[in-house]
Amino acid sequence: MVTVIDVENVSKQFKIHHERSQSLKERLLHPRSGSTEVFSALSDISFSVSSDETVGILGHNGSGKSTLLKCICGVLQPTSGQIRLRGSLAALLELGAGFQTELSGRDNVYLYGAMLGLSKRGVDAIFDDIVAFSEIEHFIDTQVKFYSSGMYVRLAFAVAVNVDPDILVVDEVLTVGDERFQAKCVDRIRTFQEEGRSILLVTHQADQVRALCDRAIVLDGGLMIANGPVQDSLRIFREHLLEDAVEHDRVGHQAEVSIDSVTTPTGSFDVRSGAGMHFDVHISSHTAYSGNFVMELFTRAGMLVSRSDAQGSPVNLKPGANQVGVDLPQIPLLDGVYDVNVGIVDYHGTVIAWKEQAASIQVTYNGREGGLVELGASIRQL
């Protein structure tokens, strides 16, 4: 297995100027006015990515995710440390990054191709594929400044995935545009994975990380606080979200809530396809608290099977120990292990308490293997 990205002890600092004179006259008259603060965006980050890995990067806004990717792509130079790349890299760092707005989409395709080291003949060979994937044929000769955000992403993604890169870097752009095009982008990413290419993916969508990534890195305040299996990293990411929420709650004198455990009356989470199931979620609360109970069900491959409607499951917690019962009248799933995530959110959708992989349901099905759901189709001869 070949290492294609090697990030070694990378730190990045920026100087922030306060109350600095804006005009040339003021700077000449008051050359020492204002103050300078050093802001550390990244602190001693080290990790590597192999040739066939897809690695997700998670973190709050301002955690250093985009700065890290810009350093990897060469847009920014680290203050200290070094980054080594093996192979060609294509990046979608942010919406429209690298596009010249006064040029047409066609001109930008050739410009971006040249930036990636392709000749005009090389871009000619893939131009039709780029335009077809982007689905903006009627606007390819329009100035980019007139493009919508969705058109930006379509064209940028189309170029990035058609220049045949060894490494693809995607920074929070898969959430822009309609769902059909997002699915098309995800399909292309899966094709890249099958071809053994490396992908760095920044996203706020935990579902995408579960479904696409082999490993996840979590950044917080410029520090790397997790680098490991997706479920472990997501748990740490959620816990830091909760720590921030708890700190806010302490200031606001609200409840501190925690998910303690999930149990069944029989002690077993084994169930036959088509049968029902009941389990209890044990919750501790420091004070009385009203919110919504949510539940997610995922396959081991990270595919979302079901998510409860947070607005439809209100709970009123009392101080101390609480218990919420969940009834699944029928489980129409086929053979497999399914992970259950549970949590409490407030009425604005903010996570108050969360537990990843709170339980794992083993479903047994007596019919054919493969698939996900038993539809219970009624077959009759006409």
C-alpha cells in the first residue's frame, strides 16, 4: 500500500491586525498604530493517506479543516512542518475557487486544465465529457460570473473528476445543487474508490462520512483530536458538539442530559425479519428538560436505513434517571447487523445528548441472501 499524502507536524499561523490605519496618509503619520495578534489555525498536524483510502475530515466552523486542505493543495504554505504528495491532485476547495469570473465556462475549463498540467490537446480530449457531466451545455460559453452556485459546483466537480487525478480533494461542495446531481457526484466518487484512488472529503454530513469514508479525522481549534475508524471519530465529534452545548447550557442554567444505555427486556438484540422489537433507552438529566427523542438506523456499511422524525417524538425528562421506550412493530429488513444511534435534541434541532452505536440489531432472514428490505410483495397469477 503506497502513501500518497504525508502530512508531518504541520502548523499554520496567521497575523491578525487590529485597528490598523486604512489609508496611506494615516500609515505614514502613525506608522506604529494598531496591534498584531498571531492566530494559530493548525497546530502540529500529522497523518498519512494511502493510495486506496477515502478519509473524511470533520470539525466545527473555524476548526482548521479548509486551512489544512489548502496547505495540502499548495494554496497556502505551512508555517512549519512539511507535506509530501505522490501523484496528481485535483481539488474542489470551495465554491468557485480558481474560476475567473470574467471568463466563460469553456475558458475556465481550459484554464483549470492548464493549472493541473494538461496541454490544450489533453483538455480537448476530455472537454465533451466534462460538459456532459456538468449538464450546463447551454451555458458553457456564458461568463462564469452569471452562474448560480449549483452551476459553479457542477462545472468544478466535472473538471476535477475528469482530469484523471490520483488524489481528489473535496471541501464541502457536495451539499450544493439538487439531490440528483449530488447522487451523481457520489456515484463518481465510488467509481474512484473502486479504481483505488485517494480521496479527502470535508463535509458536515455524518451520513456521507459513514457511507463513503474508510477513516475520519476530527479537528478542533486547529488540533487533531481523532484519527481512526469512522464510528469512533464520529462519536468523538458528537461528544465535542455536546461539550460545547453543555458549556452553553451551564451558562444558561439549562439541563445537562446524557444517554446512559440501551436495553431490551430479553437482553438480546437478535430478531427475525418481519418480527417486532422493543428496546428501552436510559437517560440521565440534571434538571427537568423537554426536547425531542431521535433515532437512526444504519447498515454496517454506513447506509442510512431509517431516521425518526425529531418533531414527532417529544419527551419530558425529569431530574435523575429517565427511560424512553421504543417500539418497532415490524422490522422488514433482510439478514445483517444494523447499528442504532439515539439522542435528544432541543426544539431548534440542536443536539443535547447523543450516543453513536448505542445498540446493534442482528436481523435473521430465512430467504435469499442480499438486499436490504423485505417488501412483502403479493404475487398472483392473472
